[in-house]
Amino acid sequence: MEAMKTHGRKVIYANYTEKELLSGSPEEVGSRVLDILVNSISIHEQNKLETKYLQDYLYGDQDIKYKTKKTRTDINNTSVENWAYAFNDWKKTFLLGKPIQYAPINDVNNEEIIKLNTYNKYEDKEWLDQEIYEDIFTCGRGFRYIYGSPISEDDESPFELINCDASNTEVVYSSSINHEQLLSYIEVSKKYIYTDNEGKNHEREYEEYNVYTRNTHYVINNKSGDYEIIKDKTKAIILNTHIIIEYYMNRRRMGFLEIAKDLFDDINYVENLDMDDIEAFVNSIMVFTNAEVNKNSMDAIKEYGAVSIKSTEQKKASVELLQSRLKSLDTQIFYLRKLGALHTILSVPQATNNGDVSNAETGKAFLTGQGFTSASIRIDGEEQAFKRCDRNALKVVLKICKNASKSGIKSLKASDIESKFSRDLSDNLLNKTQALLNLTTANIPPEIRNQVIGLFSDPVMVTKMQKAFEEEKRKLQEEMMKQSNNNENKINEQNNQMRKAKENDRQGQ
């Protein structure tokens, strides 16, 4: 797909509140749902076109592939240096390389949270989170479909998690001030065979939409030419909740790839210009002065690598190579400047400004000095945005679990749970541990000191573990003291007995 300018996905709004949409008879509600869908299709088609373009871009079908040249058109390199994928992979791994763990905020039923984490592990939520982050990085948004499934020997979880194709899925919101979710839908392209008046079979495509409000699943298609609800496929959603959740990082639904796309294109362009220049140098144009050549003589030059020409005193003949090369130092400076801007804008650390590793930069000091601390600060914002969307999905999951008799989750609420991202926070470790010692010496409560030093992804859990460890250590010390006292008493008693025995012996003598 050729170059396209994109600036985020357009959010679809409808002039209803959810209460207005769902009020009245089923026929009236269906009519409103159909109206919203039909009016949203033009926006959805544009979003779909841009999303597919960006997804292809991430995996190498980039604008450089369509580079054109006005001179030396026979030399036109179009290779991709895919920094877009590399940056996506780094950011995805940095934020979600370890699974999100749900932890208690207050003293709640830990057994239910353990169950929830076990179900998420069974559903491969760790992998699904990374997939959905890739959609967010690429096209600004991702979608998760959640539904209930009976627990059995073949399925150990009461719910199913599926990531929808970001190009075929939409969520429609109310245009009211709180922008509540009205409905969501997934588009599927289908085909059918029909027979004309002459008895010939033809294939025709049509679009079908699975539309989900809070309480009803509709199937709508344009197989007949007009969009209509397929009434025998309409089903109730028992949970009374939205089962497709949108994940996004900013209001414009703009992906990080889009933010940095011009820089990705610039790097590809300068790298291919360098390759073109090298190839043009190798295949330099021969300039003949006062010498005639034809195709046969040029073929002979290519075969033997030499040329014979006639020259006289009156008419000097010569053969020269027309050579002109870009200064590699200049293009390298341009390349590094663009690459450095990419690292800064997307907050991804790099080795050094020139790509070399200094002997003086080692260990965590090297990592910190090259932007890991900055990346950690910036990723906190992404973590909060992801956590906000994931909480909406968590509410659906908990509803399903409470509705399933064998789930083991009955009282847990989303407000009881904190999502913990297990990122590596060990950069600047010496300073952090020194700060912890200073705060401990100053008798700062452990809840506060564990929070402020930024060494633990779950300071509340660490504080609980510390208190449990201190209590266990105190009990061990008491037991050891008690045992020591008992031993001392036994020794004293034995000494007393020995003294008495000696006294008795002396008195007997």
C-alpha cells in the first residue's frame, strides 16, 4: 500500500445516551442500533484502511518500497531498516515482558485473587496483553472480547479472552459529556453464491456485523442490498455488560508508530540513498571524448574490462569515469541525528550517541546514563493508561466469575484489586538502597519508605512480606532466647547438683 498520512483513528459518537438507546420496545431499540451502525460505517471504513496500512508498515511494507527516482532510474534501492518493529518490540517487552499480576489493595480474600491470577495464566493473558499493546503501538487502539465459558476438564477457566482484529472492530460512544459506551461491533466479510435467470452461478460479497449492546447481540448484514437485522440471530446478553473493551493510550487513538513515522521514513530514505550512491559509484558512467562506441564495443568492455581507442595529435581521445559520491560522514551524521530523535521521542534507551560502548560505562550505571531512568518515568504514563482500560475488562471478568458456580470467586470487586506491572526497577540500585537505609534510620514507616524509593513494583505486598518476616524473626529470636534460658537453667541446675554432691561427700568424710 502506498504512502498515507495518518493522525490517529477517528472515534465514533452517536447522539444517544445509553438509557435512551435501550429504552422502549425491542423493535425500537433495534431500529436505533441499526441507525447507529449505518451512520458509523463511513468512519469505520476509513479507520480500517488506515489500520491495515499501519499494520503492514510495522511488518516491513513501508513507504520506502515505493520510492521513485528521476535520474539513474536503473539504480533504485528500496530496502527497509525496520526500526518501527524494533521500537515496538522494546517498548512492549519493557512494559509487559512480565505478566500483570493482580494484588489486593486492602485486606481482601487472597484466595480469590490467587484464583483470578490462575485463570489469567490459563487464558495466556500475558501474551494477549503484549498482542494488544502491539495494536496500540501501531494503530493507537486494540480491542478485547470477553465471554463466559463453563468450567470443565477441557476448560479450566470460567471466561475466555480474545483480542479482536483492530481493523474490523469498533466501539461507539455517546456524544454526551461522559461519553459512555453504547455498543461495539465486529465486521466480517462473507460471500454467497446466487443463480441468475440463465441458471449461471455467481459469487457475491457482503458485510456482516456482530453488534453488541449491553444486553443484546445483533447480527446485521447487507446481503439483500440494504442493511437489516437478522432477527432469528438476535440473542440476549445475560451479564448485562459490554463484552468488547477498547484499549488506547491517548484521546486521538494515535499510535506511537504514527508519531514517529516521518523519522522512520527519513532513516529508510537516507540509508537507501547511500546504497544508491555506492551502486552508482561501482557502476560509474563512462565518458568517451573524441571516440566512437557502439553496442558491440560496450559489450566487449564489459566482458574484458578494457577498451582500446584511437587518438591523434590533432584529435585527442580519452575515456573517463563520471564519478560523484555523497560524503558518507554527512549522511551518517544525518542518520544518527534522526535515530537519536527517535529514541528521545519514543523514550527508548540507546547505547551511546554514536552507537559505541564506552569502557567507562558499565553495569546499571551505563543503563541509567543511557536513558533507562527516563524510559521508566515515561512508561509510567503508559502503564496508567493500560491499567485504566484493563480495569474495564476486569469488571467484565469478575461479573462472569461471580455468575459461574464453580469459579471460586464470589465477593471480589474491581476496587479491591491493584494491577501490578513487574518491570525491572533495579536501575540506580545503590542510591535506592542507600535511601531505604536512611529512611529506616529516620524511623519512617515502612509503607511510606517502600513507596517513595521506587524499588518495588508492589510496595504494599513488600511491606506485608517485611512485617511477616520481622514477626517470624521476632518469634525465632524469642524461641532461641527461651531455649538459651532453658539451657542456662539446666546448666545452673546441674552445677547446683554437683556442688551439693560435693558438699555431701565432704560431710560424709
